[in-house]
Amino acid sequence: MPIPGTPSRAELVEHLVKTRIAGDVATPRENNLLHYRKLANGERNWWLGLELGDRWTDEQDVLAVMAERVGVNDDPEYRYGQDTIDPELTVDGLDRLAARLRKAAEGRQRVLFATGHPGGLLDVHRATAAALRTAGCEIVVIPDGLQTDEGYVMQFADVAVLEHGATLWHTHSGEPMKAILGGLEREGRPRPDLVVADHGWAGYAAQVGLDSVGYADCNDPALFLAEAEGTLQVAVPLDDHVLSPRYYDPVTAYLLAGAGLA
């Protein structure tokens, strides 16, 4: 069961390992390396809304960034078996994210929330949005009637998601974020001051110059490359779909406390 209240750093690290949000995660090494190779080969589904050009065409360069920023095994000869996310790097990322949320709250900024992983992270985003609203921020309401080739772009509990066949949809695409920003422009409404998201929602927002922060798994390297390049402000490494969404509750509690939003 999730630990109650707001955890200390040490308690959160222990929880992350116990629930496999970090530490020895469920994603196997071979899956990680396959995704790094697909990104390096230019398969755009793995670029997560970013434009990486020819800057990351070497799989080993991608692996080096992921070892540094996520904590995966840095040995290129390690091809199969267990891979890892360093829980200390997860908490470091949450601390950086908390600092950006604090800035948003102090400035009463307009903030847009979105997720391509609703099965795991929807409630993390929802709770963060609620805390920022209480602090005086405007949570951006997306325009009605938005659609991409994958489905409809909708908003539930303040979080933009992709809906397909009456189901909330997992997506890597940046097209839903592109649709939102285009819809806001058509309505004459300002862009958000900050995007809090994951997958292509975070990547596309960063690519077009918005302050963007987000969460990413060890098999989704694009956001960490963007953070390394300075395009994305914060990428928090964690397994983005563990056994129960409730396992993320201590993560959210720690984040909001750090941001002064608890």
C-alpha cells in the first residue's frame, strides 16, 4: 500500500523501489535498447513530438544520456535482462519539477496539463492541477471539437487526453498538443505559460518554445535528450505505468510539498 502523508526523501526512495516506479523496473533491457535504436534510426513515433534532426543517430550516444539522466545500465554490451531507473535521479527530477511549479504558483501562471499515459499518470496530473488552481493559477481549458488521426482530444479532471472508441488512449504522438495549441490560437486565446505533461504532449510543447516539463520512462529517451539539449525544462524518470495508480500518490505528495502546494 502507498505510504500515508508526505514522505521524506529517504521514505520516497524506499517506496519507489518497493513499487518498482524506480529501481529494478518492469521494462526489460532489450526493450529499452530497441527503443533507443528506433529513435536513433529516425522513427518519429519515438521522437515524442520533438524534432531531433540528425543529432542523435548513434544509439550509444542515446544510451549514454539515459545512463546519466535515468540510471539505466551504461554497459553497451549488456543487451538482455533487468534494467533500472535510479530512484535518486527520480527524486532529483521531482525536486526540479517542484521548483518550476513553485514559480508557476508565485506568478499565477496559465498551466496546461496533458497525458499520453492516462492509465498511470492521469491522477498525478489531476492532483497537481488542483493544487495550482488553489494557489491562483489558471488551468487551461482546451477548445472543444479537437481531433487527430488517432482520436478526439478531450479533457478530464483538468487533464487533456486522447479518446478513441470511448476509451482513454495511450499515445506517443505530439499531434494532440499541436491540435490544442492551434485551437487556442483560432479562438484568440493565449498559449499556456507552462505545460505539465508526458510523451508527445510534453515534447511538442517544448519543441514550439513553451516551458514544458514532464515524466518519462526508461524506454522513452526523447524527453531526456530534449532536457539534455535544453529544449525541455525537466524530465522526471519513472516507470509510467505500474501495477496501481495509487502507487504514485506519495510521488505526488512529495512533489506538491516541495512546490509549497501541499
